[in-house]
Amino acid sequence: MDETVLKIAMAAFFHDIGKFADRKLLNIPDEFIKNHADLYQPSYQGRYSHAHALYTAAFIELKRDLLPEELNSTQWGEGDIFINLAASHHKPETPMQYIITMADRVSSGWDRVAFECNVEEQIPVKDYQKTRLSAIFQRLRLDDEARQTIVSNYTFFYPLRALSPKTIFPISRRETAGVGQEPKVEDYAELFQQFLQGLANLSHRQDNLELWFEHFDSLMLTYTGAIPSARAGKIKDPDVSLYDHARTTAALAAAIYLYHQQTESLSYESIDNWDENKFLIVNGDFYGIQNFIFSDAGDTRRYRSKILRGRSFAVSMFMELAADLLCRAIGLPFTSILLNAAGKFKLIAPNTPTAKQAIEKVDAEVNDWLIKVAYGENAIGFSSQEASANDLSSQKFSKLWERLSQREERKKFDRIDLHAYSGPFQNYLDSFRNDLTKPLCPLCGKRPAAPEVENQALIEEIKSACKTCRDHIFLGANLVKKPRLAVTEAGASLFHENNRLLEPIFGRYQLAFVDSDLNHLARSGQLLKLWDLSLESENRVSQSVAVRFINGYVPRYATGDDKDDRITGGDRLTEGVTDLLTQIQHEEPKTLEHIAAAALNFTDRPGVHQGIAALGILKADVDYLGVLLACGLDEKSYTISRLATLSRQLHFYFSIYLPHLCSTDNRFKNVYTVFAGGDDLFLIGPWNCIIDLATHINATFHDYVCGNPAISLSAGVCLQKPHIPLDHLAETAEAALKQSKAGGRNSLTLFDETVTWSEMADLLKIKDSLQQWQEQKLLNKAMLYRFNELFAMAGEEKQLVHLDQIPLKALSCTKWRALLAYTVERNLAKEIKGDARRAAVERVLAAMSGWLQEYGNKFKIPLWMLLYDQR
């Protein structure tokens, strides 16, 4: 990468670090203040302002031993030295310094300036360390009238702590006011010391500046993701994090510099032009995610768990590396990528012919490769929208976002270049080798098996596979064991063939799981990325490399699983028990058969269980997310940094909290996060566990978004046997989710019935009541089965009221009350006599009549849950 572009981006990323590293925490000498205040701080009526700019300079100079030497070198890149670029954004004196100023202003959208005339109160400068990051979720509304009723004093904020599954949840000021948890200035000191410890441990400081910068970005996310970027003065609401403001400022600065450098217009006047279309907002969208992950040729039983994990991870890597390839082609640093989750990315590029040509070249290169490995079933669509600085301002940003969304939608109808890829695939049949055990890959059923894969240990049972499917098994097997992933150039010669991809991504990127920092590859430039994929419960002070939350949670075999008699005992699983036991290897991913077996319930008799061994498949996403992102805030509040904060925080619920929940809560330890990120999730687990998890997710997500009624989830759950083809698992779950969406959203579909989340909570209470009556010997299982006919009749009756004319024969369903009374009177509580039995009959009859009257067919949900658990 060009040194000057990297210097500009890093300077923009560092520009506000003085808001974190202040005078007291840095112990800045008075002499430094005296000698540098006039250089970096503007003054008014004899008083200096914007002290954080001076503190930024102090951090760069005083902590030079913890930073790469280039940051304090006069020989690095062209133009101004790094410290002046980073710290002069409030007092720029050169065009390059003004680029950082311009990027800072565009990033904030001038929201702070715009709010000055509307906000009567301001936060005193002396209290800036007591300001906490406000939760942006509480501001989102779907209509203007509701938005106008929101009080200006928001109540939810984030604790000033390092990033963790716990600290990503906002807390209420009302809840903390009386328990000694009011914001304290000491929180900054504690956080800053942890940050310095992490900074000292970052890898590649002396080996590779680009790699170090990515590690530093991750460190900043961990420690400044909960610090507000605006903390004092006249601010409407401090809901944009310091990290997101720094990241978007870096993206804008790199684009501005490249635009003016390539158009030979690097002057104050040109940089300050807010109407010129200097930017390209570039979008990448992976088409066919579900087909890619769940395609099934029928011979995947033993490898299903690994294949699911590997394919899901491969999608994440495709988008990570497609964005990276695009940045490298344009000449941008990784900070130009604003969003990357759920099969989509967005980045900011300069609006130049060079950048546009690079986009076309990468589009062709990426999709040529995907055609080769997926035969047109998958593609990555690249679309872009020109924009000016004014378009990115808070007054016009929502309109720009709408235009970009329209470009994305149009691209979906033109995802494949038919001029380049129409007609039959050339030499397809000639690519098969009949001398292999299986010429056609038995895992995907579409690609030819490869000689390089024949009889590899990874596929020892099926003997043959294509390189792509072998790579997915390789990824799925190693993701659960080795947390550190290296991305290198395809030709890097470090790795043994069993610890690398056989089909490098886009023909350029090699992946390997490693234990070291690979300093020699970093120095040679062959190491492109080094990521830690693990998820810890606390902060990441000890982490030395960049962190990526793209791994999810996979249930693994533990000591004692080979003794679990739900697998080894009982007549349900006798066939194939030996084969199942051979698959139990410590720390290996659990098979879907074993996950389904975890749904069985133990009884008093060894080897005898109740229930059904079945999978529950949960698919869910956020309702109306596109509308919320485009219209959820008032028009004046839209800024690119605020959108980045909102998207990241939403992504973290799915990518950080959910995997952490499954890995730490014993109730959900057998749940497989096939994918969870962006705004949606796909989970597989024991059917009864998945139902409990669905309600838990809805409740915790409600807390996560501050109880905002405008932000809701819809979900679909289906039950399947573990041997059902993967594509059918996906199709049935998708159908259930669509039914929830069609039924009004903010709901769950289970057993082909759609209920609101509040109804589901009531139905679970009904299940508990039915179970309690069983334990009290008021009901028996035979009576529960009789209720099947009754709720069906009650459901039919509820439909009659919507008919203009009711056939006489249709009225037979109205007999359910009489049949219920007869059934309860005849069969309830036979072991109880006298008044006690009469009271029990009346209590049960009244409750059942009310439930069937209210819920009709929906009553099947608690009833079937109970019956399936006892079968």
C-alpha cells in the first residue's frame, strides 16, 4: 500500500485518541503543554479550546515506545509528519491536515453544530468523563409521530468497560441511580491502563505496519467502543462511539486524499468543496447464502456438522476477502470498510476512474472464481453510488442511503454477466476422473472429485471429494480447535498441505490455523491478516492480534459423552450405535444425530428415555430492519458514523452475545450457531432446547434494544429428524419464518401455528399447568391426546366468524365444549373422591374452556410440546 495513504488513514484514526488519553492519564508534563498548545489548539479571546487535539499529540510522542517507529519518523510518506496530521484537525495549516479536518466534519455530519441552536443545556467540560455512550436503539421509531414523542433525555447507556458479552448490553440510569453505579471518572483510568497493557502486547509493531494497524483497530474497538465521541458542550445525545467516529473518519480521509491526489487537486479550495461527488459508496452482496450452506448430495451424514460450520465460515471469509481485495485494488486501507456482516459489506472509495476500473476488475475476478467453484449458483454483486460531502451530512444522508439501497436492489436482477457466463460450462464432463473412488464429489454432488483429496484423513470414510468440500471440512474441523487464523498470499510456502486450503479463495488468499505470530511472513509481506477467532467472557487485554467475531459456537464432544445412554442405550438408537460411538472424539464437533439425541429426557430406568430424538431448527431476523436503518431516526440525526455505530451494535448481539450464551449456559450447550450476525441467525439444536432458546433470545434482544417496541424479532422453528437433507432443514425453517412475517411480524411460528411473543409466553405457562396437573394425577396421557381433537374443533369454530355464510354441517365443530365437559367429567382425577374431585373438575374445565376459546389451534403448541417430551 502507498505509504502516504496509510499515513493519512492512520492519522485520521488517531485524531481523537486524546479524548481517551487525556492530560491526567498520560501525565503530560507542563512543558509539553506550554510548547505545543499553540500548535494544535485553536484559541478564542485568549483561551485555548479543543484540548483533546493536544492530548492526541502527547499520546503519539509520549507513548512512542509502544507505537511503530514510523509514527514518530520524519521520513515516512509524503507531506506532513504523522503527529501534525493527527493532532492539527482543529487548527489545520496545510491541505493534508485539512483532509483530516474535512473527514472529521463529514463523519460527524455536523450534527454537533446543527444541535447548538436546539439544545438549551450543555455538558460542562469539567464533567466530560462522566458522560456515557447513550444507546442509539432507544431513538429508533418507524413513524414521525412516534419519533416526536420520544423524550430528549434518554435513559439507557453503556457501561464504560472493555468489550465483552456482558458490556454490550445497555443499562438504565433509573436502575443504577440508587445502587452506587453512577458514572465515575475513575472508570477512564482503569480502562486506559488496560488499553496500555494491550497496546504493549500488540504483534508486528516492528514487522509490518499494516498488520499492526489492524491489531490496533481491534484494540481500539475493545476499549473505546463504549466511549462517546462527543462528551461535552452542546450535544443532543452522545450516541456515537469514539471508535466508530475514528473508523469512519479514517475511511473518509483516505478517500478524500486519493480523490484529490488522482485528480491533481490537492488544495484548500478543492478539499473544502462540499458539492463535488468525491466519494463512491461501494456495496458488496453475497447471493445464494442459504443454497451455498445447505446444499446436500445425500452422503454428508458423518460430516454434516463440519460442513455446515465450514460453509458458513467460508461465506464470511468470501465477504471479508472480497472487501479486502477491493481495497487493495483501489489502494485503500482496511479501515475503508465500514460494515461487513451477514453476507454484505460497504466501503468508501474515491470517485475516480481508477477506483471504478478497480471495482470492475475485482467484480470480474471474484465472480469468475465463484463460477468455477459454484457453477453460477452463487455470486457477489458489486454496486456503487456517487456521493458528495453534502450527501453525507445529517440533512441529506438518509436520501443517499435510499439511493444506494435502490442500486443494491437493481443489482440483484443483474447478478451474473450473461454475456460472459451464458451457455454450457466448457469441459465440465472432461474434468471428471473415473480412476478415483468416486468421480463425482459425494458431498456436493456437483463438482468433480479431486486427485489431491483422494484418501486424505479428513475424508477417510468416503475416500473422495472435491477440493472445495474438502476445504469446508478442513475449516469446520479446525475452527473449534484453533482460534488463530492466518490469511496469506496464495503462494506462501509455510503450510503443510493438511493445514491449508486446496482451493485458495479467489485464487489469491490462503488460510491456515497457526499458533505463532508468523513474524517472518509479516516482514516479507506474505502475511495479509492474522486474526483471533475465539470468544472470551471478559475483556481482551491479553490479545495481541486483531479479533474477528465470525466463528460462532459449535457444540463439541466432552469427556463422558461416550457414556451418554441417550446415545448408547434404548431401542430408539440401537441401529448404528457403533458407528455413532466411533464419531465421538474429544473436542470434535458433535454430529446432528447426537445433538438430536440430547432432546431425550432421562427416566428412572437406565437406558430408557422419554421424548423424541429430533432437531429444532430456528431461523430469525429483525423486523423492518431496512426501514429502521433508512427512516428510524429523525432526518437531522443521520450521519455515517451513527449508522456505523448502530449496525455494529446490532451485529454484536448475534455475533458476540449468542455464541457466548450457548457456550456458557448449560441449557443451550448443544445448540449449533450455523450463522449468527448482522440482523439474523440460523440455529440447530435439540428441539425442546431450541424452543426455550427462541423465547430467551426474544427476551434478551428486547432488553438489548432498550425495550423499544419498534424493534422486534420474527422467528420460525421447525422439528426434523437428523437424517433429513440439509437443504430441506433450511427450506422448512425459512417457510416458518416467512409465515411469521406474513402473520404480522414480532412473532414465532411453531408447529405451523403463528403466535405473538406475548402469546407464546402465555402458552408456555399453559404447558406448565398441564404438566403440573399430570404430576398431581389429575390428567393422564390419554386425556392429553383427546385434547388434540378438541383444539382442532375450537380452531374451526374461530374461523366460522369470518364467513359470510356458514354451512350447517360446519357447525359440528361447536360441540367441543360439550365434548370437553364430558371428557373432563368422565376421566379427570379418578383417584380423587368427593368434593375434592368436584373442585378439581370445575377448575380444570374452566381453565381448559378458556384456553381453547382464546387460542383455538394455537393450543397445540403447549400440548404438543408436552406430548413430544413424554413420547
